[in-house]
Amino acid sequence: MDLNQTPGLVCAHHHLYSALARGMPAPRRTPAGFLEILELVWWRLDRALDLDTIEWSAKLGALEALERGCTSIIDHHESPNAIDGSLSVIADACAEVGVRVNCAYGVTDRHGAAGAAAGLAENERFLAAGGRGMVGLHAAFTCDDDTIAAAAEMASRHDVGVHVHVAEGEADTWEQLQGHTADDWWLVHGVHLPDDHGLAGTIVHNPRSNMNNAVGYSRPRRFANPTGLGTDGIGADMLDEFRVAFVKAREDDVTTTPDDVWAWLEPGWSLFPEACDDRVTWNYEPMDPWRLAYSPGVSPTRVEVDGEVVLADGVAARVDPAEIRHKAAAAAQQLFSKLENL
């Protein structure tokens, strides 16, 4: 591989539906903590989603990922008023752009037993139809024990993991997951997990999101679990996330090296081994972690996925970026109109 090339980057935790959230109407009051951020911002947003806004948020998110050299996304989705078929809408939208996606619907009991059942059914429908994904859970603290057990059973039956938020905030209890987890589970955040938590799986670190939500620093190097790197919906610029993850880790432990943090990309490549054969050509060389940690403004000029050029001279080749941005902006306005009444 040339000095200005890398494999396709992988975002290990994304919420593609958040691509339309920029500029959304402000909540009724300023959230005073993590739970209020969920209640007043994100749970309000996901209730307003329909299949049309899901489609355009996924297309916009996939386009922006491709433009940053990210060829594969591990997505976690919730849209309680548009559950059935939502994962297929996301998968089809990403495929149109030329980006791979692993989909999961975040099952929760926040909307009652019927809502949890519908979420489980969407995961089952998508996986049974051959979709690439995991079984999603929102977080243990929003799920009944029976729901967690059902998700774990479904994941085992389909030979996939469970994609779940874990110990993100102090009120985000995680003990209900004990006895259910396996090595293929995706444990997102882990900020308030103790060192000896005993959960199996990959812990996915999302440094910018954790800082934005003021939930604390997870110190991921303390865990025996593998560590992945995600964005939690703040785009899919994995080089930018790598830089933030590095300086945050360095602040905590000055012995941290760029190589230590670059290794957090490995679980994404393990879940998407094809991305290792993708070719991303950058406007910078050498693409060495020790240089990239201190070099902003590095951008891809060409991206090949499965041998197909899907980005040339920095512009997406399969789709019209201007059209996607225009239609996504219109979908965002529809979404914002709904939010005014929620």
C-alpha cells in the first residue's frame, strides 16, 4: 500500500439518524444532565422520525462518512413511531452511496411492552432476511430483564452480537447485562463501568460524545476488553475522532502513544474485514499515526470499495452529493416541524 493510502476506515458506533439533527429546535429548557439530554433532545428526536427522514439522514450520514474515508459503519437506530422496515431503509440508503453498514434497532421498554416487542421484531425481520447487523438494545436501564434476555437469545440464534449502550451516565445501570454478554457483544461507552465489571465484548469509546454530554472519561486502556472507536452520531470522521481520542488519553496518561489509540480502529476492521481491502488515497503522506495525531486537514481524494471507485477527486461517484444535501435539508425541515409539537 502506498504511503498516502490506508484501508477503509470503520466507525464502530454511529447513529445515522442524527445527521438531520443539526439546527433542530432547542429543547423546552436547557438540559441539566445526561438523563435530561436524552429526554429533551435525543428521545424527542427519535419520536419524530419517519421512514422518509430515516432514509435521507442515512444517505447524508453515509455520504459524509465516505467523504472522510470511512467505508463501513456500525449503526444503532431508534425510531419508535417508524420501526417496521427501518433497518432495511438504512441499509439500502448506505448501499446506494457505496458504504457498508451493520444495522441494529435499539430495543427499549420506554414505550411499553408493545414497543419493545416491535423493536425485537424489527431486528428479527432484518437478520432473518439476510441483513448485516446485530441485535440492538438501547441500554440496560431502559429495558426489562425479559427484554434483555430475549435480545441475547435472538443474537445467539443468529450468531451475532448485541449492540448496546453501557454505563454511559451515572444513572445508566449495567448490572442487568451480567450473565448475558458474549465476546461478540458491542458495549458502547463504558464510562462508569468498574475495572472488574465482568462483561464480555468490545467496549466502544466515543470521546467527543462523552465530552459533549459531560458524562466523564472512560479511561478505556484500563479494560481487559478490546476497545473500538466510534462517534456516537457526531459524523464519521474517524481521523478526527482518533485525534480527539489520543489527546484525551494523553491528558489522562502521558505515556499513551498514537499507536495505542490507532489500535482502537482494529475491532471495526474485525467486524468488517472487507474494509481492509478497500483503498483510501489521502492528500497527505505518510499516513502514520504519530504524524496524523498532530496533522489536521487530512482528507481523502479517492476511495475504492470492493474494487469500485466510489469517491474520485474528493467527490462521491455513485450519487449526486448536492442532491442528497438538498433533499436531506428538506427532510430536516419536515423533522423540525414535528419537533415543535413534541
